[in-house]
Amino acid sequence: MKTLSLDLGERSYPIFIGRNHYADGEILRKYISGQRVAIISNETVAPIYIEKLTTALASYDPASIILPDGEKYKVLSTIDSVIDQLLAARCDRKITLIALGGGVIGDMAGFAAACYMRGVPFIQIPTTLLSQVDSSVGGKTGVNHKRGKNMIGAFYQPKCVLIDTATLDTLPDKELSAGMAEVIKYGLIRDRNFLSWLEENMARLLAREPEALSHAIYESCRHKAEVVAEDELEQGGRALLNLGHTFGHAIEAGMGYGNWLHGEAVAAGMVMAAELSCRLGWLKRADVVLVEKILSMAKLPICAPAELSVAVMREHMAVDKKVTDGKLQLVLQKAIGEAILTDDFSEKLLDDVLADCRN
């Protein structure tokens, strides 16, 4: 077992990384404040994992809320359903919600916890690589709006994050690769040595070697925890974690939520960010080639879909959360391992990159 801490003063919490411990009642009991828990999962994850977790928490008479699986269900109506079921079960404000699933479940369970009776405790048990290295850590919760991804939500921190690498054994290859995009992101924005390690060990990671996965997850969570501790509400440095995301969110929304996985869209977005950084004179052409190489090694797309027009991309990018006073800001790269948030680019140059970085 490896343990990290996200330092937020009185709201600090641990991140546990290990194998075969997602249903460890001894760990979980330390972070359950009341006499009841509600496990929120989906139709894909619950049949595999919820029975063992329910048994471990039997003394709390756990309720189960099983949601449909997919990004298209990450909407306000689903949150209304969750809250309706909590009220029907007469859950009071001492209830602890437990998110058992990937990023969609974690985001929705966290948002429901932030909203229910003006805030109840919750615990993250992420079961996908993407959620383990990114969305379960840092307290970003919320749902999508038809005009933009994650436009409705709250910053609301969990009591702990319990990462079990054994849950990745049942993860489809496509979703494992999607999660790898967020792992690669940390190397691109903060740690060139880690990026080199990923390049050397990508085959081991895709083969799901436990030791390699544990190291990649630990390093990713360490970087995420350091950034969030310095800027919890994304007023500055935390925005750098969004490398590729403005482009990626536009791909997700433009193609229809669920047609491209989040990590796939972010991968194509990171290539666009690298290409724009190169054309601005910050990255070398060899750096862009390196970004494309590592993402390709992870079996990720490096271009946006050809059918998605520049106009549609720009329409969705215009409502990005980093837009300030009507001006779009992007996370770009001064170098491999160094990112900046900037609006120092021309509209034409951006349009050229959007047009050129498509299949």
C-alpha cells in the first residue's frame, strides 16, 4: 500500500494506492461519520464489485443506487434521480456517499454529495485508470450541459480516495488507453523525466503489470495533489492540468457525449496544443513528434475527427471555463515539462491548427 496526502488544512485527505483493497472495511470505517452509507455505481461496475463492498459495509445497512453507464447520463436529471432515491431511503445529513466507478460516477456522486442537504460526506473508489489518476483527486464534481462539458458543478472534496489497481484488470483496453492520456499529461506539463519513463514502460503499462501501473498512478496522483494543494479552486496554476482539455471538450461535445472517450479527446487536444505551441515558436518540431509518438504508443488518437468542422470546434471552445472577459485562454507549452495558460495567439493561427489537426 502506498499513501499520499492532499494537503488542504482541516480538509486534507489521504489517497490510498494498492491492490485488492477496494472493499477494505477497516480503511473505509475511518472515513464514514454516520450510521449509514449509500453506494453509487453503474450498471457495468456494480455487478462486478458492489457485492463485496456491500458485504464489507454490512453493519451500515448500505443502500445502493445503480445508474445507467455512460457520459450521456452525466446530466442534472440523473442527479435529481440520485437525490430522489436518497430521500426515499430517508437518508439524513449523516449519510456517507461512496462513489464506486469511473470518472462519470465519481463526478456525479461528488456533486450529489455537495448538493444533498447542503453537503454530506463522500468517498471515492475509482475503478478506471482515468478516474484513478485524475478525476477522483481534487474535488471537482459536476455534470455536463448540452452547451458544454462540466458546466454545472462544485468544488467538493472527498474524505478519502481508495485506489485499487486490481479493478483495472476488468477495464476494456480502450478505456485503459483513454486513462493513459491523463497520465501522459503530467509528464508533458510538469515532469519530463516521468514522460521518459512512460515512453520506456508503455508496453508494461498496457500489459497491466501491477508494479508499473502502481508507479504511474502514484506519480500522477502526487502531481495532482501538489497542484490542487496550491490552487484548490483553479484560480491559477491548477488550470495547467487542463492541457488539451479545451480542444478535447470541444471534440466530446461536438461529436456527442460518449462517442469519443474523454481521454481520447484529450489526447487529440494535447497534440493540437503542442502544434499551436510549435507554431508560436515555443516547442520544436521534434517535441511535437515526441508527443504524437507517446500518445500513439498508448493507442490513442492524435487527430480530431475530420467530420468535426472548425466552426463547431470554435463554438464549443467559446464556452470553455477558461474564457475570461470574452477572451479564450489555452494551456500551451513553453517546453516539454513546462506549461502556461495564455491568450497569446492569433485567431487565425488557432483556426489553422484546428483545420490541420484532423483526420
